[in-house]
Amino acid sequence: MIKAQQLTKKYGTTVALGNVSFQVDEGELFGFIGPDGAGKSTLFRLLTSLLLPSSGKVELFGLDTVKDYKKIREITGYMPGRFSLYPDLSVEENLDFFATVFGTSIQENYHIIHDVYSHIEPFKTRLAGKLSGGMKQKLALSCALIHNPRVLVLDEPTTGVDAVSRKEFWELLRSLKSKGITIIVSTPYMDEAGLCDRVALIHHGRLLTVDKPGAITSSYEKQILGIVADNTYKLLDSLRKYPDVLHAYAFGQQVHYTGRKASADLNNMRAYLGQCGHKDVQIMQIKAGIEDVFIDLVQDRQG
Amino acid sequence: MVKKFGGFTANHNLNFEVYKGEVFGFLGANGAGKTTAMRILCGLSVPTSGEINVAGYNVYTHAEKIKQNIGYMSQKFSLYEDLTVEENFRFFAGVYKVPPKEIKPRMEETLTNLELLNHRKKLIASLPLGWKQKLAFGVATFHNPGIVFLDEPTSGVDPVARRNFWEQIFKTAERGITVFVTTHYMDEAEYCHRVSIMDQGRIVALDTPQSLKDKYGVDTIFDLFIKIVRQ
């Protein structure tokens, strides 16, 4: 189990992470979802003992990241956001290096890395610096796994990766989870929240909420209307001028509208949009997604 | 348009037109050949064969003219971190030969539209990512180019800033500037007037988002992407 209590990291007067508390259960796939600058990387460096907290503490399976940092490093596998392997070593040499550092060998733990490593094994003599983005990602994951860690900490593994590769990567994480590895992962893509057992939404160094992704969206109480018309951009402009509007944002081909009142008068809205000259207007009540909740929580905080 | 590197073909016979004032989404898997194609369109790389015109100029004979008549912004590099907001505008205005008398009023107008006029003396390094992206876009379109190329412009920015950025894109398109954009956010693909999808060096789909979804019987561009890439 991983337990963070009142974890804080300051740089001068800048609070990178403020009073963050959460718990991750053994075997869980736990996601930190938030944009760049939210504090995800700082948090992950604290978790892996690479940074010292300004205050508060975090324990992994009863080990303190400050006092027991050597043992922490034996049980954690960390994949940083930037590619951090040796570009002038081959795929196999990189893997062998990490295995040796942790006192093990590729053979001994091959069963752990097999699902990931088999994709790049045909290229094992290629220099790591010459790999494609997707292959680098798989090598970095193999190197993070080679010492059979209890916890895998992955900092934005899917950033800048196309939709198909992202889907494949999440399938790999699912298969690692089934081997009992606890996985903590961060992502700026809100649509990936649904692939985690539980998620924390993080923004400006604070946790906005922590729960199962389904629970976060189903407990959202405000009414959201999904509205479509012939010109989305003009529709957005009209909706922002609608007297009862709280906020309106484009979501794909729809505009998601949230009003001040618990439920909007749809006839009134249709008439208004008609007057504004919109054609083919469709209004439907829709369920909130993670991004709707995130936007609403952030705006609540900003007042 | 064809581009070969030795025995490897990065772009296989790409055929497409992008219209003036259009927001064109250029989608594809990593390694599909998007960057290669963008570099050719920006006059930075010479194609192996094909006929290509950008902003009215031929890529073989008028690459320098193309560079003067386009804007470019990427997630990786766009502004000088150790210069202020104002200094970045002045620098790029100089590079793109904006008449000196017009720089100040146009900069003030642009910064007012971006709601960043009060921050013009600040170093880029001190600004939040969402602001940097807005500014980078303001700089890339400052010389009123015929077309602006945006390479993953919203990568990593928060959901509100991402949406504000797209509203800026539409305002720019309404000014008659063509927008050519790549993204890995599939919801953003839905905002484009038309999208193309590249896979293994080929354009495998090109149409309006709605027509493509109808044709493949899917609800979203995300589902479409999963369905047709690497099949």
C-alpha cells in the first residue's frame, strides 16, 4: 500500500505540491490526471525518493521515502517523462545495465518483461537513440520492470503518442496489473481516466478529487446539455450570451452547456438559438465526462 | 507528393488540397510521415517528386517565398524563453519583415485580444504553459501569413486552455488565414472543417469529420482512427 500524508514540496515561495494526501492499494492501477505544471512529476519524484518533501511524508509498503530510500529504490520501477536511457547503448545493453545495477539478470526476470520486451526484442542490437518513439517507450518500460518491482511509477508514458499506440500501451498496463504489480501513472489525456481503477484529478499542485472514474462522473450533479447546430463556433458565442449561462465549451462536434439553474428551459433555449439564426439545432441532456468535471472543479476553485 | 529516403518511402503519392480559410486537421499515427510532409510544405525539405504549391508558391522554385508567407508553431519550440513577450514579437516581426511602424499598434491589438497586454514586459520563461501557447500562436500569425502550420499546438495544456486555443484558431480562420494542424487529441479533430488521416506514409482517409464517421459507421473520430489505422 502507498500512503501520502500532507505531502508538500516548495521551491522558494512556489508551492509545486501542497498538502497532498492519498492512498493507493496493492495491485491497483491508479492514475493522476492533470495538465502540464499541475505537479505530477514533482509528486512522482517524491514517491520514488528522488526529491525530499518540504513537509509531510509518503510511505510505500511501510517504507519511508526519506529514511528508507535505498529499499524504496529496490521495490519501485520508475519511468520518467523524458527518455532517460543511454542512446549510445543498444536495446539489450540498456536492459542488461539496469538488470545488473539491481543485482539481477535479463534471464532471471524475463517472464516479467516478456509482454513488453517481445515487441522490441527483434531490434535488440539497435542503439536506443535510433529507436522510434513507441519503441523507446517500450524499452523504458522494460528497463523499469527488469528488477521485478512491486510498484511501477510511470510519468506521462503516453504524452505525444497517437491514439492507437496509447490504446496498446494501456492494454500492456492491464496485463502487468494482472501480475499483481501496483501501477501509478500520470497523464494529461482525460479520456484515459476511465482505464484506471481509481484516479486523482490534479491541478496547480492540489488534488481536486480522488475516486473511481465512474463515481467521479456519476456524482456530478449539474445538468449538462449537449448542443449541436450548423456552426459550432457561432453556437458557442450565442450560448455564452444566453442569460442563464454558467459556462459553455466545445466538446468535439457538440457544445457542452452548463447553466446556473438546476434545469434549463429547453423551449426557451430553442427559441433563443432560432432567433440567433442557428439551423439544425439539437439539444440533448448528456452525462458528464471526466473533462466536464475537471473544468467545473477548476472553475469552482477560481470562483 | 512523394518523399523517399534511400529505399524508404516516407510519403507515398499524397494528393490533397487545402482551401483558403479552412481549418485542416492532419492526423496520423506516430511515424506515419506527417512531419516529413509538413517539412516539405514549409519549404524545409525538397520532395522526391510531385507538384506542390503552398500559399501560391512552388516548393521547388520558391521555397524562400513560402517561408515568408507561412506561420509555424510547434509544441517543442516557438518562443525564446529568455526574451520578454514584447521582445519575442519584435524579433519575429523583424524576421518576417513587418513594416516597423505597424509593429507597435499590431502588437498591442494582438495582446489585447489575447488578454495579455499587462504581461508584455514579462519573460516567456515565467509564464504558464497555456499562455505561452496562446502567445506562440499570436506570434506565428502576426505577419498575416496565408497559412499557419500548427504541430501539436495543445499538447499537455489544461482542458480550458485547450478549448480557448481552438476558439483562437477559428477566429484566425475567419480572418482568411488557413490553418493546418496536427493533434493527438481526437476530440479536436472534430472541430476541423476537414481532416486527413495518414498511416504508413499514405493518406488513408480525407473528408469532413461527419462524412468520415458516416462512411465508416462510427460515432467519433477516435473510433474512426482506431478502426482504420494499422488495419
